[in-house]
Amino acid sequence: MIVLALTMLHGCATVPVTGRKQLSLVSSGEINQMAAQQYREVIAKGPLSNNAEQTQLVKRVGVRIQKAVEKYMADKGASSQLAGFNWEFNLIQDDKTMNAWCMPGGKVAFYTGILPICKDELGVAVVMGHEVAHAIANHGAERMSQGLLAEFGMSTLGAAMGQNPSATQQIFMQAVGVGTNVGMLKFSRSHESEADHMGLIFMAMAGYDPASAPKFWERMATLGGGAAPPEFLSTHPSHDTRIKDLEGWIPEANQYYKK
């Protein structure tokens, strides 16, 4: 228990914007490298959208959010936390998948299925800010640190790979959002809310009205199709909870918003 306590003490980091302390036993360099490889595999399978207008929309919004993040981190004297980020923004042709994600290291993918719910550039900015926030908050590394502790005890990533590479790869896949684990549901909901909060700040800094964020989730609730699962069984906050929280954060985000 003493060794575990020391590990937790020395393996902590602080999330930008929210200031929350998080477990960090995996370096950003390690998980960024794994994410880059996984991202290349996803993009290679594609297919990428051949709609030039939609593709440019995603890339344009992505670059604006990227610059906002870089400015925010520079203003906080934390630019070093973005070391190893090689930003990419791609649109995958899949009209049935209403999703987008950002892997560690700034590797972003949107699916064409979410664009009707985004509706316009503001909607894309809401989603982009949220997904990028997951990477800036090091949620992937935090989740992987939790998984390594649960699976191997106090272990480094290198030791885990040497001991059981397949299990370690599975932990990585879950850490970046591939697969679910009931034991981590509350933890994941906390990450989703944190990404909502941070994403609102980033989109506001990028020149997008933060008041559009609740409107996006209202559309998601209406157009997403099918009833959402009860909040206690979901890795995401309920739409009503999400909208209420976002409305509460808008005054803070407006301090960063310049039309």
C-alpha cells in the first residue's frame, strides 16, 4: 500500500482548464506513438470522403481549434505539454456513424454521419473542441494508466508490453475509446464532462460562439435516433445533463470569445 501510494503521488498530472489531478503512469510520447500507428491503420482502411467541401470544413475548423489550443497552452506557460503533437484532421465516409474522435497526439477523425447533426460550421466546432479536449486533457493516458494498474499492478508501459503485449494493446484500445468497461463508466462520464467544459473554452477562443454548444446537443437528442440509455449505464452524460452543464459554463467561455 505504501508503494502504491508513492506511485500515485509521483504519477500525477494536472488537467489544463479544470485543474483536476489525474493519474499519469504513461508518458505522452509513449501513447502518442501508439496512437499514431493506430490512426494510420484507421485512415488506411477509410474510405476518406471525396466531398471536398465537407473535408475542407472539417480541416478548417480543426486548424482553428488547434491554434486556439496552442495559444491557450502558451498563455499558461504549458506549451511543452503539446510536444509530440502532429495534428491531422480527416473526414471518413460513413453516413451511418454519428461519431468523431481525437486520439492522443492530435489525430482527429470525423465521420460523415455526424455532419447532419452538426448542421454547420458552428456544430463542427462544438464537436471538434470536445474531441480535441480529450487529447489535451490526456484522458487516453489517464485511462491507460488506470488499466495498467488494474491489470499488472504498478507497472510501466514498457514492462507491460514485455509481460503481455496483447493485453497491453487491448488496454490501449479501451483507453482511446475502443471498447467499454463497466468498471470505468463513471470515470468515463467524468472525462466526457471535462471535455465538454474544455472544448467550450477552446471553441470560444477559436472565434466560435459557445452558445451554439447546447443547441448541438439538443439536435443530437432529437436527431440522434433511438432512446439514449439511462445515464448510469452510459459512458456519456445524458443529453439533459450535458446541456445544463454547458449552459452553466457559457459565461466563463464568453470571456474568451471574440467575434
